[in-house]
Amino acid sequence: MKNKAEKKVPGGKLIRVTVETDVTMSKIVNVMFTGDFYMHPEEEIHTLENSLKGTKIDENEFKRIITNFFENEIIQILGASPEDFLEILVTALSG
């Protein structure tokens, strides 16, 4: 199953997510974040996406993965927060 969601961060940027799940296994098969937020280094968004693949659909697990990702001192993000990424992912999966 494929779901999409988007969020305009108040005073910030737009975040979109497309997430594909295996409903029989309750796992994420693929996830892609897009939008007009700024992340440096840019290619690190793929690291976040890859770390979510294969994850059991569980909000606490998503929070752990996203929080750990953004705690990396190399990652800089402008116009959004880790909480915004968690919220948009949960929104897509609940729709």
C-alpha cells in the first residue's frame, strides 16, 4: 500500500512523504521525503529514508530512528524539525 502526506511547517517549509508499506508484514517497504526544506549534506536524506525501510510500523520506533538521525552533528536542517518528519510520516501511515 502506498500513502502520501504533506505538511506546511508554520513559518517554515513544505515537507512531503510517500511511504509504501507491506500490510501483511506491517513494515515500511520504501519511504521518500521531499519538499522545500533545506538539509545539509543534501544526500543524507537518503540515509534517513534507508534507515526507515524494513521498520515495523510503530510510532515509537520511528521516533527513535528520526531522533537518532538528527542527533548526528553533521546533519543541519532549516525550515523543519525532527518532530515535523515524525508527524508527517505518522500522518501518511494513518491515512
